[in-house]
Amino acid sequence: MCPDRLDQNSDGFAPFEVTSGWPEEKPDVDIIIVDMTPSTTDVPQGTVVLPYQPTRLSYGVVPKHLPKLEKENLKIVQVVSMVDRRKEEHRTFTLDKVKNENAKVIAQRSIYERVAGLGRTVFDPALKGMYGIREAKKEMTELFLEASK
């Protein structure tokens, strides 16, 4: 669901269907988001959003999966998430990935934990004005737009 087309009558809880497996019938939707483990043997389809934290340890598994994904001719959007720009390792790692991998960046923001804890999304109109919500919405919109190109 496109962030600017969220159901304004929604109660803020996932304004889209969430399932625990593949739908039996092809859904009439613009986008399907599948949360897969890094060690999966399933071959994804479409665009793959590949998040990792800004540390060598967290990134360590990514190079193992990139060749397989590239071989499948999939669009890959790398996302450096939970970035704390106050930390030197985070800054240098993130700059490298943005420059060399065209990675997108999602900053470490308490609003993400707070909103998830409420069972809501950053696009929930009821949360307007919460500290950090505007920046979080901007980051998520940019990521969505990149993934849907």
C-alpha cells in the first residue's frame, strides 16, 4: 500500500492484510512485502529490500546472498538501518555503503520502537506531531519509492 494512500479511516493498526504465509490466490494489490530470514532457501521475486545494521558483523552475511539475488536478476535495495551518526563506525560504514552500494539509510530513531510498540505505523494520522514522526515518515516514503521504481 502506498503511504500516501493509507486508509484514513483505519484505526492505525496495520492498514493492510497481514498473513502468516503465501496467499492461496493471487491478491489484487500493488505490493507484497515478505519478511524472510537471511538463511532462507526460497528464491524471492520482484524487489528485495535487504536491511542490515551499520557494523561489519551485521553486514557479514550480506555478501553471501548478493550473488544469488543478482543471478536471479532481482532489484536489490540495500538499507543500512538503525544508524547512529554519533558513532564513528556507523558513520564510516554508512558512508561507504551509500557511496559504493547506493544503500538507503534509516536512522536510529526511538519513534520506530514506540510506533511498533503501539502496533501502528509512522503513517498513522493519529500520531501526527509525535517527536521524530516527520523524519521517520520521510525515510520510509523514500525507501518505499526506491523499492517501487
